Amino acid sequence: MRILIEIHALQNFAPSNLNRDDTGSPKDAIFGGTRRARISSQCIKRAIRQHFVSLVNAHGLDAADVASRTKRVLETLTKLLEQKGRDGTEAAVKARLALAAVELPVKDDGKSEYLLFLGQREIASLADIIHAKWDAIIAPAAAAAGEKKPGKAKKDAAQSANPELKKALDAVFNGGKALDVALFGRMLADMPQKNQNAACQVAHAISTHAAEREFDFYTAVDDLKPEDTAGADMMGTVEFNSACFYRYAVVDWAKLVENLQGDSALAAKGLRAFLEGFVIAEPTGKQNTFAAHNPPEFVAITVRRNTAPRSLANAFETAIRARKDESLTRVSAVKLIEKANALQVAYGGNAKTFVLDLLGAGVEGFGKNAESLADLLLATMAVVEE
């Protein structure tokens, strides 16, 4: 039986610039014929991954349950090998050769060619194998200068590696039961057979209404300048907007368990952490300037069985326009509920929905009210695991 867990949130941010493009402007998109404020899915996932790190620090998750996205795996492996008593210089050489054996070469600056998304268990296992097979890790015969192209040299380095070493190293790249790898997936360009398909899909957040960019003109004065000198010592502009965002994500429960190598208990812990993070984690862009710390005021989680996922973004295809003295977020919630109920009538399906509603939108016919985020998560997990 296919089980999908969908989460919908309405979050009204005060003036902010949470997710910028290459020019420093708040990201946006055209939807339903009008320009909307936007927060990219990558930005949202990054915030959730940082929430996982905070849970590790608070002992809510184990350090081994999360992954790192880094180009500095050589440095990390070297430190782990030093902790095992190996000489640092020699350890760096052995680690470099081991990575080359699986076509993950390290450049002269000590960094990999691209960001590697590796679970902590995978990194620790790599260090264990290098330590155990220390004498089997040897440099291949050097090729004549300029004789081989980089791609060819990379493949030759892997082919010349000790077969047992290569087999042991290949076996390490299984996701390491890291929650963020299991949820968000990964691509290893040189090891496509070790790619992992994501168990979770996260939509770009869009405003429920039309949104325009605004500009904050600022000036700054040198505190130590002479008193008789007029004028600003620095000036510029910062772009920002203010928007009520519709946010959506869906998790495939069976795929999550599969990615975590059948560990249902870890999958349940990871799903709860993800749902909690989706609600409370915030993008950090320009927060020191705007301090837009505004939690969602409407959150709905639906557990579906044997039905297709249903984003409710089309509830806002026609941009919301609130009347005077009317809450834009509340009107958005009412429209979301109407769309959800209409889709349920049209397509049916086995689904249970739980709602945290701070707006008084009225959830009758849509789902069951939860008094708090803790209650919302508790009710959701009980249905998932029943």
C-alpha cells in the first residue's frame, strides 16, 4: 500500500529578503498571470537540513543520522585517520588514492571536483577501510606528462586500484542511512549507480497574492568623523518584499523506508523531524536586516493511501485580494480548504488530514483540528504507523 504524507503551510512573512537571486533581489515567479514572491525549494531544504543539525545538537537525532554536503571530504578523512594513529601527511595521500579508486579524485587544492553529499556513516566507513587496507593502497604507475586527458586518467586510476579495495569502497556508498540523503536524494556524477532517488518532493513556495519588490534606501555615518562634516559615508539600496507564502511538500513513506535500508524506526524519526522542520525552520537570508521570524499560522498534514499527491497551489491561481480589515492569510486558508474539498469530491481517495489553524478559517469537512504543533505531529505519526 502506497502511503504519501503531504504538508501544506501558509506563512505570512513581514518585510524580508529571505531568498535572493544573483542580483540580490528577492526571487519571484509568474503564476496565474501575476508576479508572485517565491522561495526556492533548495532554500527550504537547506533550512530543514540545518534544523536536523540543531536536533543533533539537542540530542534529538544522532550525529550519524545526518549527512554533509562538502568538497572537503579529504580533510575529514585525514582527521579521522589521524585519530586512528596514522601520520597526517601519509593519511592524506592514502585518502586521496582511495577516493581516486572510486573515481572521486581530489584537486590540488585538496577539494573534490564537486560537492559530495555523504552520510556520516559513509565517511566513517571510508576511513575504516583505508585504515584496514592501508598497505593495499598504492599509487599507480605515473603516466607521461600530458599523455592522458583528465577523464582518461581518472578512469585509469580507478581501474589500476586493488580490486578488493575498490569493491570494499564501492560498497560504502549506500546512503549511510542518512535522513537528509534519504529524503532529498543525491547525485554522484562519477558513480551514477550510487545515486539515490529522493523520498521527498518540496515545491517552491509562492505568494498567494500578487507581490511587488520594494526598495529600502539606507545611509550610514562614520562614528569617528569630525562633527562639522556633513553627509553620509555610505549609502545604497536593499530590495525586499512581504508575502503570504503557500508551501507544500510530499513524502513517499515506502521510498523513505527503502532509502533507509528498511529501518522503519529511523524512517519514523526522520519523517517527524522533517515535518517539524518544514514548519519551524526558516530561510536565513537577510534576517539580520529584517528579522522576519513569522511562524506559519495554518498547517495541514494529509496522510494518503493509494492516491496521487495533490498540491493545492491552484487555490491561488487567481491571486488573492483581501478586503479592507480582512486577513490576507485567513482568506488564503479559506481558499485552500475550498480547493482541497473540491478535489476530494472530484477524485476521492483514502486520506486523513490534521490541521493546525490559528486563523479561525474553519476546517470542517477538511480535517481534524490539532491544538498545537506537537499534537499535529503526534496525530500524523499515529496514522502513518498504524
